[in-house]
Amino acid sequence: MSASSKALVTGAAGFIGSNLCDYLLEKNLQVIGIDNFSTGQKEFLQKSERSSCFRLHESDLSNLDQIKGIFLDEKPDIVFHLAANADVRFGLEYPRRDLEQGTIVTHNVLEAARTAGVKKFAYSSTGSVYGEPNVFPTPEDCPFPIQTSLYAASKLAGEAMIQAYAEGFGMQGFIFRFVSILGPRYTHGHVFDFIQKLKLDPSQLEVLGDGKQKKAYLHIEDCLNAIWTVINKADQKINIYNLGPDEFSTVNDSLDTIESILGVSPIRKYSGGERGWVGDSPFIFLDCSKLKSLGWESTYSIQDGVKATAKFLLDNPQLIITGQNKDLAK
Amino acid sequence: MSASSKALVTGAAGFIGSNLCDYLLEKNLQVIGIDNFSTGQKEFLQKSERSSCFRLHESDLSNLDQIKGIFLDEKPDIVFHLAANADVRFGLEYPRRDLEQGTIVTHNVLEAARTAGVKKFAYSSTGSVYGEPNVFPTPEDCPFPIQTSLYAASKLAGEAMIQAYAEGFGMQGFIFRFVSILGPRYTHGHVFDFIQKLKLDPSQLEVLGDGKQKKAYLHIEDCLNAIWTVINKADQKINIYNLGPDEFSTVNDSLDTIESILGVSPIRKYSGGERGWVGDSPFIFLDCSKLKSLGWESTYSIQDGVKATAKFLLDNPQLIITGQNKDLAK
């Protein structure tokens, strides 16, 4: 992207979205943010809003006419569609949520982008679309997977529509299959849950599963550098990239780090089983050689990422103790 | 399925749906049909409606409350979800159609099935979910494909939701990736289009693409036997099966057969290019060894299927000349 290109970011007030807005502004792009603040945080956009190159639209992506209007007014060069229900768990309790906030909203954003002549469409998918793969580390072209969660099913549906739009309407698609992302403004996931629980009761801790689930986590800075690398260097019609570190780590490893930072030694009560919840993948480890071939390298180890995240949350206790965030972390 | 099991068929008045209703009734099942008759034909259900074991609900699957009521009243043992926009073309002209008639409707049917405690869910997907694969014949576990049409994107979204429901709610899923199906009650596709055009003008014929597209077609009888084999013999949580013949054939081969039956020799005017339309796959040939391992074999050659289909259409000219079907065939 050249300086003064215009980027539109959906989910702009979310964890990844707000960090991306700051990042793109530092790269001298004009940045248009959209968020409905259902889970996004106004304070995360304080830095972006100090820039004259940033503009925010408070709008709900389920309102197709409204977002078509925004896209037609703004005519961005590239869209980063990050807005979604961000929690892979609980799809079974609200089985329509991922359809509505994921699949249908993604179609709306694609339609708005098409209507406004947008040529580049970037999308935050997930390594969860690999389900429970047989190949580790898992490459982008691993055997056709089987979905295990409604969250991943919705992300896969989004990928598929973007691919069809790219084929049919001459857009260029950038699909990022993330591992879990950590770092400043992180507001949900296992580090969040553990710290929240330990703040309430440092003597004991419920751990979903057996604690041996092997997972990969990437620091938000490494994530943003990867996105920037891909949108500037990948030149296919459809560009699908895994984003993750070279290592994996267990839930117990993260817990060791968190307990050490908090200075607590709770009795760990494991709910048991290989999986933390129905649809959880007991092993996530992505092959990122395709991304590395573009020159990207990760700079944070997983446990450094966990440390940075824990410190951010301890420095921002309002994110943990508010009712809103208790709901998020349920 | 044991005799007296109850099957619910969506899209019951369609080509495959109506044939499936007849087939299941012959197997002594109770059959509940649902159709909104947007493209289904009442006459296709005449045979089923003579059976006391058949009941039809005229209902639209986009009305979730209504179909939940039907499912709760009927409490079927197995659902065959066939209803969808059936035409892989024109997704780009109506970019929301496959989302609404495919993805969202499939979610509604899954929700109705879950609410009613249905334990088996069968789904008509498509070989088009393989996009433009690199492996021929293409097996079910070929490399993670890239979608080229909104039709296939919607079918993939349906597959993914069924997989997540099977994982989360203890259903058993049967996913059939069909090639194009031919035979009695066939009302759209290349054989239909060619005959319709040749009836209007036997002196010349527009052919989409270069006529060399390699495609596979399966006769409806072979298709129904395959479905019956799988639902009775496959015992995994998720059962994904390709359905197709051992051969492929070109569009020109089909045209030779059709011209011979009609006794015409039109000048063929090719629109040119490897693909008939944007998102068309120039080569479809599925590896069905997984299905064959259950004991199934096809009995019709492709060109015998084309002949049977052409004869059916010539015997039922009302399907070709009605305004409704002209719309279907557009």
C-alpha cells in the first residue's frame, strides 16, 4: 500500500482492529474505522482518534444499506474485515450467533465493498478452520478439513465467499488464518480468563480440559507485521496465509507464566479431557513457511507474549473487573 | 433405515427430492415432504401423493418458526436437506441468493432438526466445492480447496455447519458431494438448455465455453442407490462421500448424443474459453472409491444418462415450453 492509500477496518475498536488502525496510521495510510461497540472498547481508539487521518463510523454491519452508504462515501482502497464474534467457545449455546455476526455480516461487507469498487479485501480467518488436522505443523493446503465449531464453520463460510467474489468480481482476497493473538488490548481468551479468576480467588483455579492442550499464540506486533507483509507482497487473486509462531505451548505452560507474574500458587482443578470445550482443538500448530517466504519472522516467543499480555491486563484492571468484560469472559 | 422409519425431505418437489420421496416410499419408510414450490413441480409428487405413507407440507424454509413447528410435529428419524438454489450459474447476478436459499436455510433446517431431536442429517452438497482441483479423480480429502462460485461457497458453508452440529449436538451427518445428476424430472442444466434451444431453433446452437469442458454426470437411480447405501452403511459421526461415475465426458459428447436423438445438426457457436461461465470448473471428475468400498456401483454410462434425460424431456415438453421453466433455464 502506498502512503495516503485509504484503508477501511471493520471491528476497529476490537483488540486486533484497534491495533491495526494505529499501525496503518503509522504507515501514513488514511484509516476509516467501523464498529458497533458491542464488544469493542472506545478507549482502544483513543490513540487513532488523535490522528487527522482517522475517521470512525459507529455502525452495525448487519445494516447493509447503511454500510453500503459508508463504503460509497469513503471508497477505500482496501478493506480489513475483522469484525466478528471473537470467541470460538459458546457457539453451541447461541447457535445462530456465528451465522449472523460472521457469515451474514461478511457477505454484507463483501457486497458493500463490491458496490464501492474496492479492489483488495483482507479477512481475519482462523487456524480453527483446520478442525483436528492430521498434519503438524498444518500447512494451508492440508487435506480438506472437517469443522468442529460453529465459529470456524462461519470463518470458513467467509473465506469461501471472499474466494468466490475474488473469482467473480475481480477483487484480490487476503485470507489470514490466525492462531490466537496476544498482547496489548487483548480482552478474551485463556490468559484473560485465568487472570480474572485468579483476581477473584488466588487459592484455586478451574482449568478447562487437562491443561495439556497444545496451542500456538502470536503477539499482536508480529501479527500486524505479517498482515502488512502479505498485503504488500502477495500478488495472487486469492492469498491465503497461516499466521503463527514456530513453536507451540501447553495451557499449563501459560499458567506457569501467569502464576509467576501474579505471585500466586493456586490449586489447579482440571475439568478433564483432551479438549477445553466441545469443538476445542487439542493441538494447534500452523506451518507458516509460506508467510516466511515473504520475509516475515516472529519476534516474540509464546511465553513472552503471555507475559506481555498478563502485564497489560494487570496495568488495565478496568478491563477485567467491569460487568461488560465479565460477560465477554463468560 | 428400518421400514417405518420416518424421513423428512426438503426440496421434495424438486428433481432429486421427488425421486428420493418415491424411492424412500418404495423402501417402506414414512416420508414427509417440504417444498415452497418456488422451482419444485407439483406433478413430480403425483406418485408419492398416492401413498398413504407420504405427507406434504407447503412451507418456506426461510420461516424458521414454521419449520420448527413441522419438525416438532413430525419428529423425523432422518432429514434429507436437498432444498437450495440448484443452479451453479448466475450467483454473480444475484449475489445474495445462495446465502439466503443455501447457507441461511441450511442453518434453519439444522436448528429445526436439533430442536426436534433428529439424529441423522443428510445433505446434498456438490463436487463444485473442490473448485479447480489439482488431483483427478478428486478424493474427499484432497488439498483444502479454493472456491470459485457463490453456489459452491454456500454448499461448503452448509457442510461446515452440519459438521459443527454433528460435533456439538450428537447428530450424525451424511454429506454427499454430487456431480451433476441426470434422469427423469431433470429440469435444469446443460441437457435441458441444449434441448430448449434446439426446439426453438434447430439450425444453430450457442454453446457456453469451448465445448471441451470435461464433466461427470450420474443418473438419478445410481444417485439414489448411493444415498441409500451410505445412510445404511456409513457409521461415522461425519460421513462425506463423493457421488459420481467412473468416467467423464465432454460437453461436445453430450451434444452429439442430444443431436442424434433429436435428429438435428445445428451449427455450433461456441462462446469460447475453457469455462462455460465465470466460476465454471473446466474439469470435474470425482474419486468415488470410498463409496464403492460400501458396495455401490454405477449402472448407467454418462451418455446413457444423457439419452434417458433427453428422452424424458421430449416426452414432457410442458417442462420445456412453460414460462416458469424458461425462467429456470435462463
